[in-house]
Amino acid sequence: MNVVMIGSGYVGLVSGACFAEFGANVTCVDKDEHKINALLKGEIPIYEPGLDDLVARNVQAGRLGFSIELEDAVKHADLVFIAVGTPTRRGDGHADLQYVYAAAEEIAGYLNHYTVIVDKSTVPVGTARQVHRIISSTNPDADFDVASNPEFLREGSAIDDFIRPDRVVLGVESERAEARLRELYRPLNLIEAPIHVTNLESAELIKYAANAFLATKISFINEMSQLCEKVGADVHSIAKGMGLDGRIGRKFLHAGPGYGGSCFPKDTLALIRIAQEHGSSCRIVESVVEVNAAQKARMVSKIREALGGSEAHKTIAVLGLTFKPETDDMRDSPSLAILPALADKGALIRAHDPEGIDEARKLLPENILYFDSIYEAIQEADAVVLMTEWNQYRGLDLKKVKNTMKGNVFVDLRNVYERESMENAGFDYHCVGR
């Protein structure tokens, strides 16, 4: 089966490499010539554990290729996936679909046999029908179907998520399109992965609803963490007691500085706009967004209070910059809200991150200093702030940390450590909700 993946970013590259691993012949197409040239040289533009080996293996096997030319690839394709970016549109919070629609128009001109066009990007309800309209208008003779196949990939574990999914969602309107997509995903039959077939609108909304619900769990436990601090409760114990209820579950109940990344911030805002456009409301989701912004601001206050009420002229060592471990993604990371607020008030920030420094330099204030060594970053610091729970930070040599610092303040925004052990080690320890 011949597959074309339009877009070689996070979703397109991971999905394309995984389909190739399933045995499909995949061509990843991208307008960014620099990115394609890098991929042709074996250079992976994103950090995702295991992706470099997966790509190399399938390129060597002849199942995975890269190109800037769409025409030849589409003319031989059984399925064409649109996996381009849908960033938040400036001004109104809606998903920007210009790249999706541009891809649809270009695809239309090259269709010469029955082809299934698949929306892989996260797109608002009604996008698939718009893609169908654009292709039909551009090429009235085209023999095609449009389907929706949303991705559910977590950065840091994307390959495993693709190969061992909780479910595969197929939004289709024809038996031909369903049959072709089922054939593509047939290798998943071996692990009996559920394939949920529904209509176009439902498939499009499932992705937004799922992400909004997970964001809700995060914002809920963060609100509980604030209450815990007021009444003397332990948010870890609260989360465990809630999570043991099978109706709730344990995942996404970890208090911290707020959610970030490429999905939750963008998708919650987009869902609110979708509801508004259709005369409905998403008041819970609106509150989730507000709580998340407030949680990031609360972390600034927490750090300030730990430093005695002022961060001016204080040296703060920050461990972790990305929105989560095992990725170099800085999009909407809590660090982007917290660190500029501290720097603006005169803090000197020394930062470390295993993978995110290059991206952080582009987005954070110029006066932030970056270090390749954890202990170099901590040198002469008045306070250490653990921002992202990378494994490298879970087993710090606490004696060395204490001796390397100038002060003894340790602000653990991910609740990695236990208060008793940290205080016994001589730290003035602060955490979230405990």
C-alpha cells in the first residue's frame, strides 16, 4: 500500500515512520526543503525517543522516503494523509486551517485514481467536509473519499502510542474508505487494538473532547493542590484516593505548574471557539483554561515567597524547561510564563534541560544563562526550582546540590521529592499541594 504523508513535523514523521514499520510504502512530503534535505541525510528534526532508529531502519528497507515534490507521490498513492500544523489563529483562538486547505487544493490537481484523503491533523468539526468541497471544486472528475483519523500521540512515547494504541478512530462515509483504512491498520489486529468507526464530525470532535477532558483533570487536581496548602492536606494522598476509583482513574492527577505542550492549550481554546460558533457553550473548558493560567501565575508567587518575598538580585537555578520530559518541545511550557516573570523582577536565572535548551533560547529572555551540566547550573544559586520532571532530576546528589548552592531554597514544582528527606538534607523545601 502506497501512503503519502503531507507534513514531516511531529505527527507526520512519527506516523509515516510507523506506517512504514507496518509494511506500507510511505513518502513524507514537506514544503520545507531544509527539513527534507536534513531527513535525507538521516538527521531527525525533533527529539522523540527511538524515532531516529525507526526512521533509519525503514529508509534502509526502502519503505520510507522524503520529498518536496507532491505530484508524483500523490499519483501513485492509495491514501494521502494531511498532517500539517493547525496552530492557534492569532486573535480569536480558533485553529488556523490555511495549511490544511492549501494541501487539499494541491492534492486535488494530482488525483488520477481512487484515493482516500485523510485528515490526520487535529481539526475543528466540519473540516473534512470543507476538504471534500475544495477537492471537488478544484477537480470535479476526481475519484476520492475524505476521512478523519485523529492522532493520539504523547510526546516522549509517541512510537509506542502509535504501535500499541488504546484505540484507532476512523471517521468515514463510504465502505471503500473504511476498507482501505482498515487494511492499512491491519497489523494492529495482532494486538486486538479497538478500531472505532464513526462519522466525520464525531471523529473530529473526539480528539478535542479527549484532550479537553484530560486538561480538566490536570486543572482540577491543581485547584485541589491550592486547597490542600490552605487546609494542611496532601495532594498526593488526595490524588491517590481519587485515582483508585475506577470511574476516575489515576492518570493526569499529578499536581504541578500547569499544563503546556502542543495539544492541550491549543485544543482547549479551539474547542471553546467551535462551541461558540455553533451557539453552544463549554463553560467547564473555559474554566479549565483560566485555572491553568492562574496555576502558572501561582507558581511565580510560590517561588517569590520561598525567596523571602522578592526575587530581585537572587540567583535561581532552574532544572527543566520543556513542558514535559522526553521531548524538546517548549510550546506553552510553564517555564515560558514563569521564568520571564522572575527575570523581569531582577532574578538571575541559570537553566538546565537535557534536550530543550536550543528551543528555549529562541523563546525565553536573552539574559537567561544555560548550562550543559546540572551542577554547573546550580553553582552559587540562592534557590533551585525543579520545573520539569526529567529522570536526571529524580536522583540528584542532594549533598552535592546543597554544597554547590549558595542558599538552601528548593522549590519542587513537580513534587518529585519528599519533604522529610529534603529538610533532613538541609533544604528549605517548597512543593505543590503538600
